[in-house]
Amino acid sequence: MYITLGTFITPNALFVPKASFEAQAFARGRLDGRWHPAVTRIALRGNRALRQQQVARRSASRWFMGFHDECGVVGVMTPLHKPASDVPARLAYFALHALQHRGQEGAGIVLWEPDSSDAQVSTKGQLREIKGLGLVSEVFTDAILGASRAVAALGHVRYSTAGEKNIRNVQPFTVKMRHGQIAIAHNGNLTNAEALKRELEARGTIFNTSSDTEVILHLMAQSVQGGSADARTRLTDALGRVDGAYSLCVLTAGQLIAVRDPRGFRPLMLGRISETSPATTTGSPPDASMTTWIICSESCALDMVGAETVREIEPGELVVIDRASGNLQSFFPFPRQQRRACIFEHIYFSKVTSNVFGRSVYLSRFRFGELLAQAAPVEKGADYVVPVPDSGIAAALGFSAASGIPFQMGISRSHYVGRTFIQPTQEIRNAGVMLKLTAVRSLIEGKRVVVVDDSIVRGTTSRKIVHMLREAGASEIHLRIACPPIIGSCYYGVDTPNREELLSWRIPDSHKACEWIGADSLGFLSLESLRSFLADESGDYCYGCFNGQYPVLPVDA
């Protein structure tokens, strides 16, 4: 964990104040005479080595297209009558804890701390970062949270692209522009980021991170709206130039802004914690001036902090929450697009307790399992339906209900090991599978089992699970997958490999894929069944990873 000094942003570079000895120490990677490479915060003009690293990263990103951030964001804004306290930091902490499944490599919180001890009269102040590598509980201690005195907070959890485990890439990013400090937290991926980076670099811009989120900050700094434009105007101008997926929050000393891309690839929720005013009558709507507003990636974060779910931020909507007035304003500044929500949120990424895109994630997965049992039954029957925990449990329950085969937890999962799908390297994924999953031999030995998982990406995890069950004595293993075969990378923020690594692209014949995995049979939920489940909303979802038909393709610089 570390607390960073605020950086400044100009049209040409990110830099720290020359007058600050501590800032220069951070810029050189030194503090108190010791070398701290993880806290380097500056990119200087003419640094050939850094420029070469940037070029190498961009080249690598084209080879490994699909290793993009799947993250979680949280924003908290307290009402004007609330004094500065540790409440915003703690609300952000618990919300991030609920979103930990969306990223486990790094976490950060930015706090708006007013200048005045009387937060009711202070509309200024500073944004202070607290961030680090690791889980939310490892980055933020009770002492750190308890020492905070803030009126608003912005939080983020992430995992890295391959080879990009670096604290500089941990969000939120905080910079200072002409009109004040700004912090940004982003979930998604910009499909034209490389082209925009090339254009910005041609004008002298230097990038300090490998995150496409930094592109948005530089576009805000160079907004055609001029130096007097406020944060909302600059953000609208910047997002008008980008394409792809973004569900993001911006925090200033005064406002919390939330915005979602016009296609609505990634989820973003609005919630509130309302207090009762003495003048409020029973049955009247909540007083906005008495409301703590919460923005977050999934409704499970609202449940965690005891907030009421108000609604989903709409595709293309920009919401501004102003602390001084207590008002929430909604804008739709972008051209309308056909909604293309990511179906993989319901298949794998979102927490089972969340409601995403207006649907219960649990009920979706349960129905996927029922449809899978109808589409790919086990002809000679089986003794048990066994889920791959935890994301395969709901689908396995649905499969069991539809097939009549008893459900059993024949695989035990350790909850102290991270998800293998979002670990940075294959070596770590391989070790993680064996660490976190164990067969229950007393159930499995001599039995015919139907193993239900949410998806197959590379196939390496499935292959190891089948081997593990063979070692535990299973007589037959029938693998059933509660989504269609994945044949393409995702360009909108889900960590899928380049397609040459995908099992169903490498081995499109399901019989040969089954032989490679080592199972007795292999069955998938068909894309047609998935579309039928979504019914009238089927045209509102993106299926690019299943059929190669993408709403918007990446623009190579």
C-alpha cells in the first residue's frame, strides 16, 4: 500500500511539482534514500527507455488482444450536512470487498478531504489516493480507513494484463488539471485507444501507464472546450472521441460523475442510503439533500453497504451528483446506439447475488443449466450432477432440476485462492487449479458424474479437473458447459485470450475437444438456446466471443 502525491496534467505530460522534494523523490523512485520502483509516478520527455517500453507494451497488446481489464468501480457522495469522517472510506471499502470477484490484483480508493473542518461550508479540498497491490483487505487496514476524514470516495479493483502487474496501473488515477483535481475509475476497454494514443503522442503527450483509461484523462486535458470548461463538459468532450466499453466514475472536489457507454457493454448501478428528515412525511420520496449516493458496478455492492438500489445507469447516460446542492442530474450527451450488453456478465463475471442488466444473475445461470440439460442430456444417465464451484453451482442446480439427476458437491473449493481465469500467467493458473479445487473421493469413487461448469476458455482448467476426478475414482465423467463454445476474444473488457489459445477455436470438433480434455462426453449450451432465453431482449446483447460478430472492432494505430 502507498499514499501517492497528486500529479498534474497538462496537454503534453503528466508530471509532479518541481518544487516538491518529496514529489521529486517519488518521481525518481526514491524515498528516504531507498529505491522504490513500485511508486515511480512520472514520465519525463526524452526518456528513451520508457518510450521503448511503451512501444513494446503496445506491440504486445496487439499480439495478446483480449487481456484487458475486467474491473469494479465504486463512487460515494455524502450529503452536505454530513461532516467529514471515515464513513465514505469505509463504504467504499465494503463495496469494493463485494466486488472483489471482478479483480484481485490491486485496489485503490481516492478520498475527497475538504479544506475546512466544517464540511458544510467547504466546497474545496484535496483528493488523496490510497492504493496498493493485493486484495481489498490487504491494501486497506482499519487504521488507514479510520484515519480518513472525507466527504466522498472513489474506489476501484482490478487485475492486470499479462506482464502488467504494476502499481502505476492501479486505479483510480488522480491528476490535476487547470480547473482542479480529478480522479477517474474505469471498467471496460476502449477499442480505439491505440489510435488515440498515437495521435496524442504525436502532439507531445507522454503516457505514464499502460492503461487506456489514461487516454481519457489526456483527452480531457486537451478538450476543445477550453480551459474554463468544467469536468462534466471536458469528460463529455473526451468520451465523444472514444469508442468501445466504459462504465466509469469521476470524482472532483464537489461532484461525483458516473457515465456509461452508449452500447451499455458493462453494468453500472445507482443506489442510495437515505436519512429521514424531520420534515419528511410518511410515504414521501427521499429528500435528496439527506441522501448518500452510491455508484457501483453491481448491485451486490449496494447490498453489502445496506443501500437501496435505485436503478441502472442507462447506456449513454451521464449522471452528475453535486454535493453543494444535493441534486442528481441526468444527461444523454452521446448519439444513441443499439444496446449491446455483455452476456458474459451473466455467464461468469457478475456475482450470483447481483441483478445485472435488469436480470437476476442467479436465475439466469439456473435457467442456463435447465436449458443445457435439455440440449445436451447424458443418454445413459448418471449418479450425480457435480458443479465446478463457485460459478458453476447455479447452472448445476438447474441441470439437476431439469434432468432429475441428484445434485452433489463432489468438488470442494478453497476460498483462499483467487480465480484461475483472472490470474496473470498460465503458470499461476495451473498451480491455482490444484490449490483451490479438491475432489470428494467418498462421493466420486465408482460413480458416473455430470460435471457442470460455466464456460471453457483455454480448456486447461477443465482438463485438470477431469484428471483430478479420474484420480478420485470416477467411472464416467460427462462435462457440460452452460454457455456456447467461445471462439473469439473479447475487446470490451473481459479477460479472454487471443483466439489461438481458445479451446473451441483450436479444436472446433467437440468430439476431439472432449478427447483432449479426457472426458467421456462434452456438451455445450447452444447459442440458439441462449438467445431464446433472452427472448425479446436477445438483440440487446453482445455475442462476439461466441459467433465472431462484434458491435465495434478495435482500431489498430
